[in-house]
Amino acid sequence: MKILPSRMKANQSTGRKPLYRRLWFWAGLGVVGGGIAGLIYGVNLIDRTLPDQAELNAVLREQTLTIKAADGTILQQQGEATREQLKLEQIPDNLKKAFIASEDRRFKEHNGVDAQGIVRASLNNLRSQGVVEGGSTITQQLARILFLKQEQTIWRKLKEVRLAQKMEHELTKDQILERYLNLVYLGSGAYGVADAAWVYFSKSPDQLSLAEMATIAGLAPAPSLYAPDKNPTAAIRRRDLVLLRMQEDKVITPEQRQAALQEPLTLKSSLPKRVQVESPYFTSYIQKELPKYVSADVLKSGGLVVETTLNPTWQKVGEEAVAKTLRNQGRWENFKQAAMVAIDPRNGEIKAMVGGKDFGKNQFNRVTQAQRQPGSTFKGFVYATAIASGKSPYDSYEDAPFVVDGYEPKNYSENFHGSMNMRDALTRSVNIIAVKVLIDVGFTPTIKLAHDMGIKSELKPTYSLALGSNEVNLLELTSAYGSFATLGLHTEPHGITRILNRQGKVIWSANFKPKRALDADSAAIMTWMLRNVVEEGTGAAAQLDNRPVAGKTGTSDAARDLWFIGYIPQMVTGVWLGNDDNRPTDGSSGSAAYTWHEFMEKAAEGMSVEKFPKRPKLEGRKGTIKPQSIKPKQVLNRSIDSNDDSEGEGSKNSNSEESGSSTRRRSRRSYSQEEQQSSDSTPRRRRRDRTEESSSSKSSEESSTSRRRSRTVESDSSSPTPGRNRRESSPANSSGSSGSSSPQPSWRDRLRPHQ
């Protein structure tokens, strides 16, 4: 108690002020406090510019897009993407240690930033009078890869340091190392160790030698400087340094290092796998679909993984089937393009898509972009409307000369069969009866049902609607036929199952619900009718040996479009053949049906054989669709004369899908009231609608059920047309005799290569 007064007296005697009253004390305290406050403010300012905590789990670079097939294989990558993401345990231990020795020797000890490593690197660089070692840790490099630009600024370095500290807090060392080894750029377009192993040595990482691992690890600081394919001398020098560090860190023995030093640098270069694109028509379709499911901002930022529905095995089979058809039938029948799509009708998933012959030469996708006339495939919706309105497939109509409001539909062969029920008319694809059925049920119910079943294109209420005059695309037509396979339920066709962001979180998932388009009984009856088309009619080439098939052929005017849409319970597949410039072909829809068969025969291997539902009872059925019969202003019905009778001696062959272009050009045309109504100043144009009539005798159909012999299966048993082109002529039929005991293949069938 006596000391304090004495000190105060001493201070007073010497004139010294107490410490807390001195100016420099408070000035210094203010500087320190201001520095601390400034540091806190600076850290907060940096933190505000950094990604939030959730984004620190990112596993992909920005501006990347990866599209995967249903089995997880990569179909396409865009941007700075890694083709093969490896788990840490899949990466060889020596390769991991080579990178640690090269880039961050205290990786296991530091907390994101290694002050000791920075000092060591600075001293080594001064000693060498150059940059031989960097001070950035692996964590800092990962932060820069994922979140920062490459500009050399203090601000970027400060953000990098802060990000590294945050990442060390959020992720384990193994997670950081795994991400780094999968994302680091290693030159020549290689991102990650798996890409680098392939690009430089055409190997997988587990096949690399110790020397090759050290060579790849040595690339990280400056890939362009140490690339072994561009500067092998520098690459070897860098490799040897990595091996030395591995020995110093006791990762390898002196003997292992010496053996690796003696190994020559042997390169076997390959293009990066990430530049490869599988199923390009499908992946281009997927990219166009993405804006439907994620916002423009999400797409712009990138880093997305898109999981799709594509079955790579079926895709390959589809591509082979299309290529074979173009190589063989395409040459003979004068068509240059083809398209195919396969859909699981139960969930709407697209399993295969072949958009054309060669994506490299023409990126136009004929599955989704080509609008073509479906021809007689549209009759399926006309007859489905009739069945759903309560009609029986055994209700009969007269196949005879017919003009309605100036529009005169013609059967392709210009033959007439008299009274015929709807089932047989669909089997033989008789045009006149299809138009009469449309008149009975009406435009509006038919168009609505087609739209409900999956047709998205505009359908106009004209009489030629029954014959497929309104253009559609292959995807919607195939999807709509899938509604028959599912007893009237339609699910939106789609190719994407999930979309994942950079953190691997699902941001969109497919949830397409089936909707009732047609009542189940009507769908089952239609399947029963469409099975008959394949078993006894125009679609015979599509038959499969061990399972039931239903479907419908179609051919537009002058055989410009050749179609077959067919299904089994588990899959619906559509095929289109033709020319982009709309030139006529010399082919038939039988070629489309055969292409369908070539694909489905292999795609269905290993798939369980499911039966179609039995045909429901026809008696006492009540309609689920109310018909809205059309009331024409003028109808002209003419009787069948002797020259028109298909059973007559001089009748023409009704080979609807197989008849040649010369017959098509010589055939009579009819007035189209729809065309007249479209422009008052345009005179009536005469036109002729095609037909797809099959045999008028079941026995003649059964004699040609063999697929290999029934490439021209859509004819009836009448004598040949005198004007048939040379494609149909053969020794067996040129004489006009129809009494041969067994059908003979045409000269074209005999010369056609079978591969």
C-alpha cells in the first residue's frame, strides 16, 4: 500500500505521466485495434464474394455439361469436363503419392494453407533463380479450379486462401484429394488423372508404371511446359524431380526410383475420350429439352449432369438396323434417309433414337424435327375413334366409287372389294372405307383422340385426314401408338430422368403421370385389329417368331414416306424411310416393317414374352366417345362395274405399298375440295390418295408369311397390273398368271444382299 504513493511521487518528481495517459499508448492501441477491425472487415468482405457453404461440395467445374445413358455411361461432355470420375480407392496409391510429393508435401498436416510450404518454396525458387516450386496447396488449387478465375491478382489469391480454409472445414482430406485428382488440368485436353493416362499412354490409371505416374503428376504446375508429347526433355526432367521427392518422403525406395529413372518415355497418344459423342441425335435432342426443366441461369452456370433414358445396347442395335436398311433396300428403292425411335409406353421413356444416316454431315433429327405425312398409319386413330364410339370391328362399309363434297378418295390399286368390315379394311388399308368411317365419327372426336393419345401437331378437319394428309413427326406418332399398348394410357415421351447440379444434388426428376386417352376395351380391340395387320396384312414383314406384334404400315403419296409403327406390350417402335428433299421413292412400307423387325428381334432378346390382352366381348358394348357425324353437302355413290371389280379377270394388282412410281404417275387423280377451299383463286386440283391394300384371300396371305420372302407383302391375289414398273416384274408374275403353286422371289429379292 505504500509502494503506489511512492511511485506516484517518483513520477511526479521525474515529470513522467502514467502509461494510460500517454499519447503513443492510445495511438498504438488504435492502430492495433484498427488493424484487427480492418482484418475482420476484409475477411467478411472476402467471404461475401465466396460461394455459400452448400456449394463447397461441388464435384464439377463450372460451364460443363455431362449427359449419361441409363446405365451411367457417358454419352457426351461439354466444357472442361472429366470423362471418367474415379473414386479415390480406384486411383493407384503411388499415383496419389506422386501428386502429393509434387504439389503439396504437407497435405496431411496443414489446414488448407501451408505457411511452411510457402517459405520453403520461396527459398527454393530464390536458390534456383526461377520458379521450381509453388506455394499453393492442393486444397488451394482445388478452390481455384472449382470457383475462381486464373487471373494473377492479390484479391484472387486472398479469396483462394479463404476458400481453401473453408473447404478444409467442410470436406475430409480424402474428399479434397479425390476431387483434385479428377479435375486438375494436365494438358492436351486431359482433365483428371484418368483422362491423362488415356491421352498420353492409352491406359487406365491402374495400368500405369511408376515412371508414367510421376510423369503425369509432374504436369500439374505447367501442363504446356512439361507435356511429354510437346517437350519430352522437360517432361523427363520434371518426372525425375517427382521421383526424387517421392524417395525423400519415403514413398518409394531408392531401388524403385532408380528403376523408374531408367525407364524410357514411351508415349501412345489418344484423343481425349471427352470429345467423343455417343448417340449424337439423341444428345442433341436432350440439350434442346433441358430448358423445359431448368432455368436459363442454371444452364448458363453449368456443372450439370443429365441422366437419360437411353439404352446403349438397344441404341447400337437401332443404328445397325437403320444402316443395314439404307445400305441394302435404300439403294434398290431410292431412299437416302431413315429414322427410328423406340419408347417404353408404360412410362414414356425413350430407349433408342436414330435421327438419320450421318450426324456429322447433317444434324437434322428426323425423329423430332421432320414433319411428314403419316399416310395410312393415321387410320389407327380413325378406327380407334369408331371403336370407342361403340362400333363393332365387324361393322361393314361398301368399298365402291365414292365422291364426297367434290373429294374422291381412291384406293391405290383403283380396285374395289364391295362390302367389307372395318377389321378387314384396316388389315388391307382400304382408303375409301377409312374416309367413310371418318364421316361417321366426325372430325372433332377423331382429332381430339389423336391429340389425347400423343399427337401434338396441328390436325385439320378435312376428309383427307383419314388418309394421313396432316404432317406429324415420328416421335409423336410412335408415342401415340404406344397408347394402344398400354390399354389407352398415354405418358409423355421423354429422354431425361434426372438432372444433378455441381454438388451432385438432384434439381429435377422425371415425374410424368399416365393419362387416360382411350378406354381400355377399345384399346384392346384396336390391338386385336392391328395384330391382324401384322399377321395377315400389310405389316407381315414385322412378325417376330416368339411373340405377338401389332402395328400399322403407312405410305404417303408417290411413296415419299414409308412408315411402320409397331409394338409389343413392353415397347413401341416407329420407323420412317424417305428422302429429305421429298423425292418419291420406289420402295414400300414393307421395308420399314422389315427394319422394325431387324431392330426388335435383337432388342427383345432376354425380354420376357408378354401377351396382349384378350379381345373384349363385342356384344353390348357402350361407346365412351360420342360421335359427331359429318353431314356432307353432296355425296356421289357409284356401283362397281365389271372393270372395277377386283375379282374380275382384268382387275389390277392392288399391291398398295409395292406398286411402282410409273403406276403412281399414271393413276387417276381426284378433286380435293379441301384444296379448293384453301384458296378461292386456285382452281380445283386433282389428286389421288394412296392405299395399302393387302390380299383379298386369306390363303394367299398365309402363303407369304415368311418374313424373308414377304418383303413385298402388301398385295392381293389378283393378276398383275399391266403398267407395273420393272421393280415388280419377275418371271413368276410377268405372264399375269396367278396359279403358280409357290411364290417365287423377284429378281430384286434374288439380287438383294443379305447381311
